[in-house]
Amino acid sequence: MTDIAETLDALGLLCPLPVLKARKRLKALPDGAVLKVLADDPAAIVDIPHFCNEASHGFLGLSEEGGHQSYLIRKGG
């Protein structure tokens, strides 16, 4: 099981806000910490993995949770 350091509620926010808020929240976390992002923006399915790849963060996956998605991101160094 992955220990989640923080959860970011980005429900109701549209592109690019879920990614921008995730970037800001990750800056405050130590390397290796896991951020859980809750989002319902259809573009987040593409945007969040792309952001992780570009910023050298680990994309640990996504799951569906009651009408929204839950993304797990491990902060890279």
C-alpha cells in the first residue's frame, strides 16, 4: 500500500487548474511523498500523466471513485 502524504481536492476545477494546483502542492512536499489528486475534469486523464512525465514525477496510476478520478503522484527529485 502506498502511504499518501496529502490529498488535493480539485473537483469542479477545469483544465489547467488541477495540474497547476498539483504542481504547487508538490513543491511543498519532500521528494518521494505521494499526493492524491481528486479530479472530475475530463482533460485530467491526459493532463496529469503528461505533467508527471514532463516534471519527472512518478505517475502511480488512477482509479475511478464515485463519479470522479483519483490520481496518485510520487514527487520526483
